[in-house]
Amino acid sequence: DRLTYAGARDALLAGRRRPDACDRFVREVAAKRRHRDRGWVLTEQLVSLALDAHARRGQASRARDLAKATRTVVRPSALTACVLVKSYGRAAEREADVTRRRAWASDVEYAVDTCHAPDAALLNAAVDAYARCGDATSATRLVKTMRERYAVAPAARAYNAALKALVSKDPRGVFAFARTMRDDGVEATPVTNATLAHALARLKPRAALAALPALVPDGFRDDAEATSAATAAYTAVLGAFATRGDVDASYEVVKRMRSRRIPRNVYTFSELLRAAGAAPPRRRVATIRGLWRRMRVEGVSPNAVAYNVAIAALVGRGGD
């Protein structure tokens, strides 16, 4: 049977969970080793689907190799650059080596600089990638210069990514940049408010706890993104108390989450487990067991972070 354009597109969409298969498929079509109708050619949209399969898994090197392999057949534009930038950010997120993370940030900059006509999607993706690389300076600089340099107005997504990058580097700077966002006429989103809660929690956990009702107003359950942001905001405050070993305050956050019916996720439970590590030895083991059971009852699947935190909590802060 001859392969049609629609057939190729559907095959790539269905196979995105198998990036190697998508990669092979596109390379074979590009090399004309697959039968296809003469009425269509390999397009950048089709190549981008295979690139995205790699990007979702942080396989940046594989994505870059595929883009190079198809460059003579398909002329890349901002679409290809956008997916590559996404892959660089995901790859950096998986890197513990600071030098490698900086290298990926340099690749993000190169992808933007060498793109003939960067668009809003690419520039927003670049800010997000810088944030994943831990490069708050590049993230905030791109947002500030986006309008003047590229004639593209930064969207809430770009501001939110830059704000997230600032939380760990400069929590006070988060509030100044949020004011820049407001002055630029960009409306704050639930993600913005969750990031503000996180920054305030790093500085003044009690003040952050008091501010949560204002930062997470009622009605969040009507929107999936707002619900997720509500969980993130409360979990960030919980984490700040866990860092200080304040077990009682940690449980106060959970009590308020329950009263407002804010769902808990694996990171919420991980912070609770971390807080439990500060409890006296006799109370600690029973508390951790109870939290683990509760996590399973609520249908929350533990990940590597939860397991590692639970083990560390069982050992305790003093190694007793």
C-alpha cells in the first residue's frame, strides 16, 4: 500500500511513545525508502512530531541528530527550533552536573539566535528551557528584551517560567519581577500566584501560610490548571516548614488543604515525609508508616523522590 500524508501523520501521532520508531520512520521517508504517493512530500510538521517524541523524554542529542539528518529535505523554521529548545530544557532538567546544564542553556541561546524568524512559541519555550537549565538570568533577560528585540509581547507563560527560575536563585527578585509583569499588562495566573507563594515561603513561611487564601482564591476547583497550582502553592509552604523541621506547622498546612479540598500529590506527601524526619524516633516510624498508607489510600503513586525522602526520614535528621 502507498503511504499517504495522513497515514504518515497518524502513524507518528500514535507512535510518540516510541521515539526510536518515530525517528526511523521519518528517516526512511526522508530517504524515500518507503512507498508513498507522489502527491505529498515530507514536511516540517511531520518531522516535528518525531522530534517531539524525543523532546518529551529529554533526548536532546537524538532530537538534534534527527533535525540535522532531515535538514536537506525539510527546511527548518521556528517550529523545529521550538521543539529542539524544549528538548534542551528537558535534558538539562535531568542533569545534576551544573556544567552540562550551562551547556544546554548555551544550546537554547544558539537555537534562538540562529532562527531566521523567532516567533512567540519559540521565545516562550526558550524562557521555559532556560528556567529548566537553572539559568534565571537568561530567562528574565529574554522576557525583558522580547518585545524590543523580536517584536513579540511576552505572555504569562514566559513570565511564569522566569519567575519559577528566580525562586531558588533570588526569592526576593520574584516579587520585583512580578511587578514588572503587572506593569507590562500581563495578568497573573494561578501558576503566578503559586510561584509567589513559593518565594514568600522561602523567606517567611508564616506570612506565606497567612497569604494562601488570597493567593489561592475559591473557585480553583473549576479549572484543572488552577487546581494543580493550588496544590503546588500549599505544598511549597509545607516544604518550607519541613525544611525548618517544624512538624506541627507542616500538619497545619495539610489541615488547611483538607478544609479547602485541595488535592495532595506525591510531592505533598514527600514534604510530609521529610517533616516527619524531624519527629522523635518513637513517633517517627509510626508517622512515616501512616503517611505511606495514606498516600496509597488516596491513590497517589510514590515515585523515586518519595522513596528516597522516606528512607532519609526513617534515618532522621540526627542519624538516630
